Amino acid sequence: MNIQKNAWAYITRKKHRTFIIFLILMFILTSLFTCLTILNASQQIENNVFKISNSSLSITKNDSSSFAMKDFEQLKSIKEIEDINPEYQSLAKLVDHQVIEGEQQIFREDTPEQLSNVVDVQATNDSQRDLLFSSGVFTLVAGQPIQSDSQHHVLVHQAFADKNGLKLNDTIRLQLVDTESLNVHETMEYTISGIFTGKKQESYTGLSSDFSENTFFVDYQTSQEQLRLNKDQMITNKLTLHTDSVENLESAHEQIKNLPIDWSKYEVEKNDKAFQKTLTALQSMQQIIEIVTNAMILGGLIVLSLILVLWLRERIYEIGIFLAIGMSKKVIISQFILELLLVSLPAAVLSFILGWQLNQFFLTDFFNSITNESIGSQMLPIENIGDNLTHFGMAYGLLLVIIFLAVMLSCSIILLKKPKTILSEIS
């Protein structure tokens, strides 16, 4: 007997029942599709948040003094670390320009000549990852940031540039100053590659370098040249280490602490507070979605099984006839499964369209509601048709499992009873 023909005949004759099954399957499939998409997206968003939050590890000396880069060459052997950014902070005396003056909470009468007209110099290989820029305290409004390949480049504050009539590609001459010995190093010329604005939290020491407007960012390599240090002599006040995920950050932290270094002199700090704050909301959402997904699977199985049990009682005569003409239980159950599969195909088309729309809503409004809207668009994963088809395929696979289990549960009465018993009940 052709079960495909029987299955098609049943679902076309029983239009009311077929429509009810259609709605149930569409609801289950749409819900599973949405839940799986959001679960996958939340993991991608977690990785994006980690990168945007500029989470990192930092190594500094306990007394805040500088230390030799060569002492930490072993960091390069830790594969989880994707970027090592040395930072060097110093004072520099302006040769041809004037600093921004302001009211000081501390007044120094004994300021030596070497510390007059000085600016705060931050040497780095990547100014975008500097906390002042990544947190939004400073904002680059013109030009390019300092990068690892920058040479003789400097970023200056807008107010400083305006006072001295400076613009992009103009040059500034600086003399680095050793704050302990007050030795003034040779003059080095820097080209203005960027201009920024903003106001940082200022601490006052009575020097002009205390003000945000007198803060400069230069490339690390040139700062070391100005100090007349070769590759083996380079120094830093702070090493900032970046990884591509929170798991690698934790792993790198453990490995760093196991390096043969006198850690009584140094401090290793995890800079991931911004990430952890957002992660709490994301993890709570993930747990909710996982619960909803599991509830949908269990609920769909129960509802579908109960409906099939009710309808199975009405088809007991049909089953009895099939058994009487010699059709096996396996074939009968296969027909019931095939009926649901045929109904699931048009339901799948509508579920994909409806689910896609729901996913767009949840991945914008919902995620923006639990995160900072100003960076929400940067955190959202890019969902293409391929990703959606993958998630939908997984959801449809789960639906097939639900259909199979529901049919097996509802047909247990057939599996447990002998054909003779079923036929006798009909009579």
C-alpha cells in the first residue's frame, strides 16, 4: 500500500485538523528558530563587547617607575596574547610653542627651568586602545590615531592647537625631561597627525602638564629614539596585553603569573570591569533563552502528543482496517510521521519569514535595551542569509525530533497492543 498517497489523502480531506497541526508546527518552529538565533547572537555579541570594552591585562611596577622591555620577552611565547602594547609616560618641554595656562590648586615657587612650559607625553603603539580614547574621555576629531607603524607622530589637544595656530601636518619640537634627574634629552621633531578634544580627570602637582589640554600622545618607537635607547634597552611604564576573548584573557593571566619573574616587584591587573558589567546582563539573557528553548521543546512535544492521542482514538477504525489487511505497525506509524512532515513543509516557509522578522527585532531593540545604545550597533553580529539558514536548519531538525517522539508516544497504544486486541475493541 502506498503510504505517501494515504498520507496526502488524509491531510487534504481533514482540512480543519491539518490547519490546527499547521499552526502548532509553525509556532514551535518559529519559536525554536528565534531562540537558537538569539543564543548564537548573544555569544557573538559577548565577543564584540569584549573587544569594544578594550579589556586587557596590564603590567606595571609597584613603585610606578619604568622597567626594561627585555625583562618580559617571554610574553611573546603566550599564544593567547595577540597584541603587546608598551606605554611610556614622561614630561616634555616645548621648544617653540606655549602650553595652555590654567588655575592650579597647587602653587610651586621653586619650579626649575626644566619643568616650565612642559606637557604630559604618553607614548604608545596604539592610541585607540588607550583608556582615555576607548572610554570616550578623549575623542579624535581630525587626522589619524597613533599606530604601531607611526614615526615621529603626535596627537595634540584642540585647545592647544588653536592657541598656537597649529593644524594637521605642522611640526612640534619636544625635549623629554627626566623627572628625577631633571636631565633634558635631545630635541626631537614630531608631526601633528591628529587632533583630539575632551577633558580627563586632572591631578594637580603645580606643573602645566597637569592639564588635559597639555597632554600629548606620541609613537612609542620615536620616544625611545629620543631617549637614545636601542632595541635591548627600551623601557616602559606599563605593558598592556590584549587577547581576542575573555577565555584567552583568563588563560593568559594564569600563564603570566607562572613566568619566572620576580612578581613581588610588579603588579598584573585585569582591566575588564566594563565588559563584566555588560556580561552580567548578557548571561542572564542567555539563561532565560536557554530555559525558553528547553520549555518550547518539552511543551511542543507534550502538546503535539496530546493532540495526536485525541485524534488517534478517532482513527482507531482506520488503524484496525490497516491491521486487518496485513499492514504492519511500523508502516502505520510511518504514515502518521509522513503526514506531519508534509504539513511541516509549508509551515517551515512561513516560520522562516516570521522568524527572520522576529530576530531582527530582538537583535536591535532588545539588545539595545540591555546595553549602551551608543555602542549597540557595534556589538550586534552581522546576520546574513547563510547564518539564518543554518539556525533554521537546526530548529527544523529539533522539530523533526519532536514530531518523531510525539508520534511514538501517541502511538504507544498501538505498539503495546496486539493487532487482535485492537480489532476486538473495534467490534
